[in-house]
Amino acid sequence: MQIHIVPDADAGARVVADLFERAVRDAGDQGATLGLATGSSPVPTYAELIRRHREEGLSFARSRAYLLDEYIGLPADHEQSYHRFIRENFVDHIDLDSAQVHSPDGAAADPAAEAVRYDQAIQQAGGVDVQILGIGSNGHIGFNEPGSSLVSRTRVVGLTPQTISDNSRYFTSADEVPVRAISQGVGTILESRRIVLTASGEHKAEAIAQMVEGAVSARWPATMLQMHPDVVVVIDEAAASRLELADYYRHLHTLETEQSSTAAR
Ligand code: GLP
């Protein structure tokens, strides 16, 4: 894992946006397959990508996007659906074709079959080039809660009381938060060619420490990212505060920056 400890969310957003921009440019005419996440953590990155689209001409016209997850029981146009969230916070503000923004259908009559369909659709699209992830305070990625199989596929999952309470800030009350979702599995997420996880705040520090330095375990599903060869972690000082080897990661980062500036000369 490459760990970037950044001073604030805006600095982090620039690092993540650089990786997305590179994926889009590298894909050329074929277009990139972008893995998008909801939650508050990726929002500054989306804002930075929107800015680059408007001010620097970064085009997503040939790209396609796949969301990580969706609440069961919420149709795509519901105020709190993840599909709507990603439209309002990102894709409505860029030139990505709206027909190319894919998510599990939370209103499907048969959610289990919908999960299988969605998993296959990602594979048929050739897999995700770059996946952005946030992390739950209990170490979940997507909605893969503690106890999830570390090789799981897209499926119906039940949310923990912790996640329902964390996500209730978007709803009028905790009673309104759906208790089930369709989520890409840990195994599905791990098939993305590059993964970039971003987090900020003290309430994420334990999950980040487990993810980077803990034993791989279903207790903290994000630890499975240790088994992926290309993961970039972009976190602020508060989220990094429980990392034992934080100074070493800073040192590595300085070395890398020096190397790339030498190469650029
Ligand atoms: C939800 C989403 C996750 C997200 C998490 C953290 O549970 N399913 O994909 O990472 O929230 O959200 P936030 O970034 O708002 O802390």
C-alpha cells in the first residue's frame, strides 16, 4: 500500500483526482471504467474533478462508471439513493453519458438476482480501472460489514447498527435508514486494477490502523486490501493518528516525491 498523509481534505482530493485523471487519459478513446463510491469522503475529489472538467477540459465523455452499492428499497431517484447522490455530487456536472452510470437497482423485485446481474455487468465491461473507496468506522468497504467473506461477490447484505447510526445523518431519523443493501463484494472490489481509499477524521483512525497494519481478518473487511498489489491510501493526520509506522510512510513519501522531481528535471 502507498500511504499519503495529507494536511487536509483539499490536498487529499488533488492526489486522488490525479489518479482518476491519469486513468481517464491512459484509457484514451476506449474510455476508462471508473468505480465510484458514495459517503462524504470522496466528495472533495468529485469537486476537484468537476473543476478540472470545467476549467482544464478534462473529459469523461468516453468513460463509464459503476457504483459500489445501493440501499435496498430506495428507487434510483429517491433523495437518499446512492444513484441520486452520485448524480448530484458528480456525474451531473461533467460530460459523462448518464446512460453509462451504473448502479445496483435498489428497487428490484429480486435483489439477490439483481446483485448477480450487477456483478456480471462489471465483469462484462472489462472490470474497473480505478476504484475510489471510503471506509466505514467499523472497517467496512462498500457495505461489506465485519464478518463478510473476504472473497465475497456482489450480494444482498444487512447493515450493522453502527453503520445505520453513522448513515442516519442523511435521513430525518435512524428509523428511515434502510437496513439492507446490495453491495459489491470484497472479492469484486479487489478485481479493480487500482484502488484509492480516502478517509479523514479521528473516527476513522482505528479502521485505518487495522487496514494498513492489522492482521487480515473478516473483523475488519478493509484489511483485505493488503492482498491487492495497487492500493493508494490518502488520509489526513487525524485518520493517520493510530498508525504505528506513520513516520516511515512520510519518509517513503518524501523519497518518492524527490525521485519524481529528479526524473522530471
Ligand atoms: C457508507 C458507504 C461506504 C462509505 C461509508 C463511509 O457506508 N456504503 O461506501 O465508505 O459510508 O462514509 P463517509 O465517507 O461519509 O464517512
